[in-house]
Amino acid sequence: MEYNFASSTPAANSTFSRLYANQPDFSYGDLSWAEQRWVDWHSMFSDPAIATAVMSFLLHEFVYFGRCIPWMIIDAIPYFRQWKLQPAKVPTMAEQWYCIKQLLITHFTVQLPLIYLFHPTAKFFNMKTWEVPFPTWQTSVYQIIIFFFMEDAWHYFAHQALHWGPLYKHIHKIHHKYSAPFGLAAEYAHPVEILILGIGTVFGPVLYVSITRNLHIITMHIWICLRLFQAIDAHSGYDFPWSLHNWFPLWSGAEHHDYHHMAFTNNFSTSFRYLDYIFGTDNKYRAYKARIRAAKESERKAVELKLNEQVEAEGIIAANEAEKLWFWQQKEKTA
């Protein structure tokens, strides 16, 4: 059904008229199906900020837990242990249920208020929110690629900072509760850490739109969905032959990040590997992989399991040392 500004039908409500009546060359009938649903959604709310917040929060919850469910099923099926990076450590249902409860508390008390505040921030920097039409897919693709690299750089340096002294002890230690991570644990973290690392996800698009004045929130939503997929998969604990890093070597993936949780040191990047390589923060990881490759094929699995035990033991020591050291002490030790 097309909207008619002159009619008194519920479709022509005050919100619709206020948002779209003055939009140049607006024609509801010329919009795509998705764009029409976008208009319908925003016309349901008296305040666009509420429309944006509700949509963004529901999208986050649906994508996050929806992406975690397949990994929970995989964890419950012994057949998949052959691709488990730390096969001796499979999360129990009690661990996963505990994680779900903590996540829901954090999502409603920390992330929901921040999501609500995003709309006025977006409009301040001239990001399109309720507007139609959507950008072309080509525009969204190149913008999302930029956001991936911007977020990865922020995450690399912020993540390293969270391993220093009191920042680790009082903040980041919560996320390192699991030396063998699983999908649900991707956002299991201190509220301050969520804020610090979340800046990378949001700051890139905000900086981009502040410079270009060309970004629609639908692209932001797609970017966040892909970022959630990346984070959950990186914490899944599985490395399949078809995993992305096996044919796109720049990608980090679970195989890269699982070592970080096991060893505590090395591999601070989130999406890509190049910054760890450039700054030498993957030296132990590369030595670990080289020792596994050097082993005879018949002995490789046993060598890997033994190395995992050794790396985890060293990681516990490194984590305990990090808790005791302040910033300047940490720098002296690693200088």
C-alpha cells in the first residue's frame, strides 16, 4: 500500500509526515521492498532515536545469539573434535549457561544505553538513519572494508594496553577466564573493556562520516553484523579446512586468536594478522606453529597436545606476572 499524505489513514501518521514529507522526490511506491519496510518501521515510532535503538539492539541480540547457536551444537557433537584447537577443553553446558546470563546482564545494562545514545551521535555527524533510499551495495562494501581495517588497528593497540598491569587485573582478566574460548565468550568481558574495544567498532564509521558526510546506518548495521560474526568465530575454538584464513592468509580467525587465549601473550589483532607480524607480537605463535609443522605426521597430534600444555602453563605464569606489574614496570621488563 502506498502512503498518501492527504489521506487520514493510519499510514499517513504524524511521524511519517514529519520525516518523509519534505524529502525531495520521495515516492513510497518507487522504493524497494526493504526500503519500504524501513519507512514502515520508522513510522511506527514517535522518536527516530527510539526506532534506531530498538532495531539496533534487537539486531545485535538476534545476530549474536543466533551465530552462537551453531557453535553450541558443534561443541555437543564429538565428531567435530578433530577440528577443535584445544580438543581436551570443550565448554560444559553449565559454563555456557553462566556465560549467557552474564551476557544478558551486560547487554541490557551496558550496551542498550550506549545503543540508545548512538542515534543523536550519528545525526550530529550527519549519518543517515531513517532516510531512504539505501546506498548502493558497492558503496557499502568499500566502506565496510575500510571499517574492518580501522577497527583492527584500534583493537590491536587497545588490546595490548589491556594486558598491562592494573588494566589487565581489574578489566581484561574477566575475558581471559577461558583459556580455551568458545563462541559465547566473544563478548564476555568487563563493561569498561566493552566500552574501550567498542570504540573501535563505532569510531571508524563516525570518523568516516564526519569527513565524507556519506554513510547510511544500514551500512553500519551490516558492518556490526559482520564484526559480530568475526568475533564469535574467532572465539569458536575450531579451525576447519574451509576456515577463511586457510585461503585468505591475512585473516586471523580462530586458529590465530585461540593461541592468544592459551598463551596470554602474542596475537593481539582481531581481524587481520599483519600488525602482529609487523610489530613482532606473533613471534611465539609462529615458533609454536613451526614446531608442529616440523614434527612427523604420525606424531604431529601428540606434539601439538604437548605444546598446548606447555604454552598454557607459560600463559598462566605470564598472566600472573602481568597482574603484579604497573605500566612502567611492564615496559622495563619488555624493553
